[in-house]
Amino acid sequence: MSERKRDYPSGAEKRKSKRKREEVIKKVPKISSFFHRQDTVSDLDWKDSSEARSSSNIHSEIEESQAHTSSDVHPEIEEHQVNDSDIFEDCNIISSDRGNFGDNLSECERKIIFKLGPFKPQGPFPKDSESNRPFSAYYYSYFNQAGIKLVRPWLCYSNVLNKPYCHFCWLLADRQNKSYSSAWVNGVSVRSNFTQTILDHEKSQQHMNASLSYNNWLQGNTIDTLLQSEINSKITFWRDVLHRIINVIITLASCNLSLRGHDSDSGNFMAILRLLSNYDATLKELLLKPKGEINYLSPTIQNEIISLLGTTVRNNIISEIKKAPFLTIILDTTQDLSKIDQLSVVFRYISVTENDDNVPKEIKICESFLGFIAVTDCSAAGLKTAFLNLTKEYGIDLTKCRGQGYDGANVMSGIYGGLQTLIKEHAPNADYVHCAAHALNLVLNDAARHVREISTFFDNLEKVYTFFGNSIKRWAMLSDDPSEKYLITLKKVCPTRWSSRNDALLAVKKNFLLIMKTLYQLNLISNKKDEREECKNIINILESYDFLVLVTFFSSLFEIINPISKALQHENNDLQKSRILLSNLLNRLCQLRNQISFNSLLNESKDLAKEWGVTTVFKNSRRKITKRFFDELSQDERISDPESYFKVNVYYCCLDILISQTKERFQSLCDLSSMFEILQPEKLLSSSNEEILIASGKLSVKYSKDISVNLCDQLKALKTCLKSEIQKIYSIKELIELLLVKFNSLASSFPEVITACF
């Protein structure tokens, strides 16, 4: 009785295959190794590069890597590629011979066999034990009837089994199929007419399916590859979608436009996306998705993106503030629509931009808005508590504060209980300076408020605007007159901004003749008594010589003040420039307060009156007489001459208020500026050694924790060393750029000068 050959593996073979699989799996990297920070230096990189780099370079790279790692919020996830050569070495596999493997292949073994390719030894081959026929390498290919050589990539020979087998069927034949045959999987005998046996196998459905699967595997068309490709495609799509959504949100926010309307499908955000979808395939595909599918367009997602963007910007600002050696705080309160006081917080500091070698390449003066704080207690103590809570929350060191900028309200600027005094308890050197542009606006408002004629003058300008602005018909008559050119639109007088007074005055002056013509027409054709009476009243005002002289006076005054007001609001303005501008303004105002300037004003007014057809006589109104008692001191005699009255009580009075208020309101600014004047390039070059000693001594005494007594010697050395370069610059900012950027090699020689400039 013949023995039946077993067609399944024995228990020992199964255990041997299992041990091999477990050994391979143990040597495959863990999944945690696939997740690491992008900038972290790996152990392998360190080992390979340690011999090629010096120790100093290694330390610098580690520090840079740690800095990058600490700044990353989320670690990068990278696809880890397993090195096939490592797997071969781990598995001790040197060939893809069928006899070296069991029937059940692991995924790792299958990949190794695919990498090695079919096993095709060239012989010589032993004779088959059953048929006594040897295998030949000629079977690996054949010639068809046309003489074309065709290769059989599937046909292999096992030196272990001493049998040919089908490489494709061994790896990829469907073993669950009912028609599955294991003959060409485990090896066949070389019998007579073996060529026909090969041809029959090539035509079998099992072989064709296995060949197609093998070809797909080689081309990367496996299920894993297709799934990964699909995942990568979706990742790219949604990444592009978020990129576009974020850019649209940033654009709307930078233009101060709202995102949504009354519902989520209306508003600027969706309108821009629909517009862009006409030119962008990604957005078009997104908007065509059925309702209910994920699209990242909901109000919740929009608010979340806005919050994330705001947090990122705020964190960047806080990081810059923490890096700055010194800072200045600028605070103010305003009411929102719900009538809740909001404290706006702005920090002013110097930002130093460095290149890849940590060498400064740019110096910028930054004013960064950090946010609003809702306050219920508007007292100095309440504002201080709210501000200190914010600095504590963001980790900002208030001891670095060297300046405070508020408005002139007592709760902010009070020297006993104001906010500036309370902040000095935490930062003793934080000197308070009133905002220069705001203070100048208050100076001009004081002049208008304390002189009755000037206050009435601006009320009359507002009356002209209101008369025409409150009626569409009257406004049309003024602007559509074909005989006269409407040069400048009439402007409203804003009670808090002085520049609006300049605009309103200029509009009336340029359109005076057209305004008068329109008023006379309305007085003649209007059927309304009240309108005619108002026309007559405005005509009498505009035709008075007093009004015309004030027009000329304030036109010349605004030509001096308006450019200075705009310069004080410039982003590159500093204390020294402000002091120079205000000093020039004060000199010009003082020059106007004399008889010669007043006579020049009258002459210019008479020329303008002649052009406008206005009489050149001041209005002689009855003066108020106050009853005096016998024990009262004698006061100045009442002025009866209208021209003298205007000169003394209007012209001189206005200039006196402007001069005195300018000196008083800008005293703290000038004092602080004069302390740092020695750092001005022009002043430094023109000062003697004794003057440098006195000025630097004041700085080192006031800022003893920041500046040492070596400042004097360093200023003298700087004056000598870089005299030719200092002659080319004009500001303290340019001086610090000279030391930190242009002559960076000398920066360590002048540390106290750099600190003082900051």
C-alpha cells in the first residue's frame, strides 16, 4: 500500500514559521517612532555627523533645534519609510527560493520576496527523482511562431525543492477559490512534454489572476497604496480648503468687514468664496458638496479660526514684548455699543530682527495693540488692577516699563492718585508723558473755548454746514450751480478734533462766493419764512468784517499748526522730534504776538474783503458796563475802538492762551526729552567733555539699575571713534542702528550707550 503524501504543513513547520514571523515583527520599528518633531536632531544624524563637525558647531545646532522645538505648538507627523536592506539583514533572507519559506507567508516576508524578485538559477540542474529528467534554463523564455522571444517571469526553480514552480501563483494565488491548484505553488515534476504543461498553466484562470495581482503590486496598485493615496488626496484637498478659508478671513479682518449676514449663507465671507469658486477648482468642489456634509464653512468654524488666528497674533506680540529690554504702556478707555467701558492696551517697544547668524539686521519701533479689557471700576485703582491682571496673565515683566502715555484726565495723569502714580509703584522709572497730538488738540480747544468771539466763529461755520446739509434741495443748489465751481465739500465741525475745524474753515473759504450766491437766491425764491430768516442771518454773519478777519487769522494759524499736528502722529515720531516741532511752534506763535503781525493780518483781510465785496469795518457793538464799588481796584479802561478791542480781546488773547497752554502741557515731554538730548547725534558732536559728563551723569543717576557710570567714557569714545559716521545721522534710532547693525563688531564696546538708546 503506497503512502499518501501530505499536502499541508506539519506542526513543526508551523511552529518554525511562527517563530520566524515573531522575530521579524520584533525588529520592525514601533509606531511611536513614526511621530517626532520636525526640527529635532535624531540620534542617527548625530552619530553620522559627529565626526564631520566640530563640537562648537554641534552645540549651536542643538540650541537652534531646541529653540525651534519649543516654538512649535504641534509636532509634525512624518511618514516613516522602512529600509528594505535592514529588513533583509534582520530576517537573514538572501534569496527568494520557494524552498526557504513555508506555505503561509507573513506580510514582511512577502515584501522581501517582491523586492528580491523571481528566483531563476541558471543551472546546472539535477535530474527529477520521479521522471529522471533535468530542468533547463531554456524554459525561462521561448520563441513564438514569428520568432519573437518572450520571457516567462513567473517561472522559477527551487534549488531546495529541486522543482520548478510559479512565482506568481505561490505569492498571490487565491487559495480560497474552489478551482485552486497547489501543483505550481509547491513545485511540479519535469516530465515528458513539459513545455505543454507550462503552456497549460499559463492559460489557467488561477495563473492569469495571480499575474494581474503581481503586476498591480509592482505598479503600487495595492489596497494599502490606493488607500494611502486616497487619504493623501483628501488631506491635500482639506488643507487647500483651510488655506483659502483662512486667507479670506484674514482679508475681511484686515479690511474691517464683517464675515456673516443674517444667516450663515449670506455675508461677505460666503460672497467672496462664491466669487473665487468661479476661478478655483478646490472651492468649486467644496461648494458643490451636498448639504449636511463637512465643509468647514459654518459660523462655529469661522469663529474658531478667528480665535486661533487672534491667539497666534497675540502670542507673537507677547513674545516680542518679552524680548524687548524696555517698554512703554499706552492706555485709554472707551465705551462700546453696550455702554461698557473697554480699556485699550497698547505696548510700545523696540524689536530687533536678527539674521540666521543671530546678528541684528533691522531695528523697528513697534506699537502693538494687545486687546481690550472690560472694566467696571473706572477709578485709577480699578484700571491698575485690570492692567496688572493682564500683565500677569501674559507673563509681561512690568519692571521693564520706562514710559506711560495716557490722556490728560485726572484719573490717568493725576500726580497723587492717578494711574500714572500707581504704576510707578511697580515701575519707578516709568515716566508719564501726555500724548503730544492729543495735548496739542486740547491746547487749540482751550483757545476756542475761552474766547467768546472764537467760539462763536466756529459755531457759525457749523451753522453754514447745518443749513445746507439738512436740506437736499439746498445742498443740490449749492453743489449743482453751473456758473460756479464747487471746489471743496462743506465739512462738519467736530468738537473734539481740531483738524475738522481746519477742514470746515477751508471749505467755507474756498466756496465763499458760491455760498453767498446760493443764500441770496434762497432768500429771493423761498416760500418759507423761517428759511428766509435763516438765510438773512447767515448772510449778515458771513458779510461781517469780524468773520472775515477770523477766517484770515485761523487760516494762517492752521498753516502753522496742522503740519505739526500730523507730524506728531507719524509712526516714526519720537521725543526729540516732538520737542523740536513744539519748540518751533512756540517760536512761531510768539512771533505772531506783536503789532506788525496784527497789521499784516488786517492788510491780508482787506485784500480778501475787496475780493469778496465785504466792508472793511469792524462791528461796533455796545460793550457791557459793570458797576464798580468804591473799594474795588481799578481795572483796565474799557476799549471802545472795535479794532483795538479785537486785537486785545481776540487776537492777543487767543495767542496768549496758545502760548501758555503749549508751555504748560508739554513741560513733562520737554523735560524728559532734554535728559536724553545728549544721545542726539548732532548734540553729541557739539558737546564738550564736561557737558557729556553732566548729561550722562543725570541718566546714570535716574536709571541707576539700567545704566552705569561708564556711559560718559563710552560716549566720549564713540564720539571719537565714529565721528564721520555720526555726522551722517540725525536721530537716536539711527545711532542705535549704527551700533547694532552697521558696526555690529563694536556693539560690545558700547553697552551703556546701546542701553540708553533703547
